[in-house]
Amino acid sequence: MTNGEYVYMALEVMVNEKAYGRMHWKYDNEDDQNAFQAFQSLLVMRPADIYESPTGNARGNLAHRFMAHTERDFSYSYSIEDEPFPHLLSSYYAVTIVAEVFNDLRSDGEDHPYQDGAYLARQFFNRTFDCNISQIYMDKNGNRQIDSYVWRFDENGTQKAVEIIELLKSKS
């Protein structure tokens, strides 16, 4: 199964080397050579907004602001392994997106049925939201679509991005 006859797929949803370690073939034991061969057939899919993003610094700055605020106001200090991602950013994105939809509805001068949940939900569909840190794209069904990288391990055992699966659409 390590002769290139098979292709292995892995999904790495939450990437934080300090907290979860790094996916790698080398553990300095007798299985390294077999693992190295198997990893030659491994494709790893990861969310693109975690890796090499032009907004990476903005995301890091926001994380540091959240961490400083939490320490100052609630006397809680995050460890490096316990960074306030991705759940805190998801909450930030959610508030930003809801505010954008309601501001758009409020400012267009029309009377909208704010009590109609299905109508309001449709305002999020097939749309890209600019959250200052990252763009969030919701497809025609209201599902968030995330650009992803497909990585592989090269002949030296280092990770290389081989393809970017782009799902973001232009703002509508």
C-alpha cells in the first residue's frame, strides 16, 4: 500500500502546530521509511484562509487585540496553544455579516419584512461578505464556501501546495 498504487486523502480542518503538532512522516523510528513512502501518495486539503493569506497579519492583529482585551477585562490569559481561533473569529464574522445585511436592507429605502426569517435568510445567499480580515462567500443555498489548498509531500518530505481550489465569488 506504500508503492504508489494508492492515493490517500486527509482533511486538516484546524491547523495550529503549537497545539496539534504538525502532520509529518518522520518520527525517528523504524517506521520512518515506510511512512515516507506512504506520504508520497498523501494529499492534504486545508482551508486557504489559514495559510499564506494576504490578510494573515490583519487576522493576527485581531487575535492579539482579542487576547489583550480578554486579559485586561476578564483576567484570562490565553496560552499559545489556546489561541482564540477559530471560534472567536467565527463569532466576529457572524456579527459582521449580519450587520452588513441589515445595513444594506435598512439603507435601500424599501420596506422589508423583517419578521420573515426565510426572507432574511435569502439575503445571505449567493453573496460575498468583506469582513476586513477575510472574505466570506455564501453559495446559493446559504452554505459558506472556503477556498482550500491541496498539499502534498515532495520527494524530500516537505509539504508543497499543489493546487488552490477557489470558491470565492465576486460580491453581488
